[in-house]
Amino acid sequence: MNEKQIANRDKIIYFKNLISFFYTFEELPQLLKEVQKERQLKQQRYGINNYKSYMEKEKVNNPLFQRFKQIKN
């Protein structure tokens, strides 16, 4: 957790081993930067092919992806 996340603990929810961060509309650019940074770090750590494989498996197996699909449709 970085300093800003610690300072904004009221925007963090822990539920069933899932950490949710909440952002205002004004903070969306920051959110996008953090998502891109996390993605880059995982690609560097695991390699692009392993990362892509992991994401494909998660689309099928992870209930969060299924829930997003339901909301999207």
C-alpha cells in the first residue's frame, strides 16, 4: 500500500479476501495510472506470455470477471 492509500483508508474495503479501492470521478486518471502500473509490473515479473495466459484463465475461472460480464450485458 502506498502513502496515499494509507491516508485514504476510508476508501478501502476488505471483504472475503478481496481488497476494494474506491475512487471519485476526479481521481479516475490516478486510478488508470495505477492499473497500468500494476499491469506493467506483472508483465515484467512474469513475462508477457505468462501474464496473458493468466488473464485468459482468470476470465474463465474468476467470479469477479463473471460478475463484470453480467453488469456489462
